[in-house]
Amino acid sequence: MEYHQTQIRVRYSETDQMRVVYHGNYAQYFEIGRVEWLRNKGISYKWMEDNGIMLPVVSLTMNYKKSARYDELLTLKTILKNRTTVKIEFDYELYNEKEELLTTGNSILVFVDMKSGKPISPPQNIIDILNRV
């Protein structure tokens, strides 16, 4: 499947007293990867919101294998796993500088009309982009 890589430097504020990344920050890392995957394909969250479309996360899972630590340069691989008429699903793999797999994850998002709050199919331009992937 189609993937995109993003690098993230672990900031001190993202760690606990042991300088290990706090588990809740991985969701933010995955968001960075997802936004950059979409941006790389020409899909902007800002454009979607300006056009009345939200893309909320409806499912998020993570599997921690090894700790990420302060000041490490991480590589996040974001992979398009699946899409339906209203949902898009991504897998994530987070690696340290030694190329050791630290964390894996998965998220499912739904295209939602901002006015009605109901799931919708994305606009044709987004469908066209996703069909090329």
C-alpha cells in the first residue's frame, strides 16, 4: 500500500521523568503522519474544513514495543491500509535512529459533514486522488 515517511524529533516536553515518550504523545505523532500523508497527496485538512468536511478519528489502536526517548530522531511510516465510501484507514510504524521498530498503530477516520454531523462520501477531487494511490 501507499506510504509516506515523516521525521519527528522527540521534545523534552513529550517525555516523562525517565526521558521516555509519554504514551499519549504517540496519538499526536500518528496525527502528524496522517496529515503529512494527506498533504503529500494534495489533500489538506484546512481545505476540507473550509468546505464543510471533518475527518474525525473513530478508532485508534497502538502497540508499544520499545520506548522512544528524548532527543531521538524518529521516523514515522504512515501507510494507507484501506478506504471505503466514507472511511479511511491508516497503519503506522515508528522507528528510532537505529531503525528499531518502537510502536505500531492503526486509525480509522470518517468523512463527516460539519453541518449535519453525519458521515458522507468525500468530494470527487479527494476520491480521484485516493483512486490514484
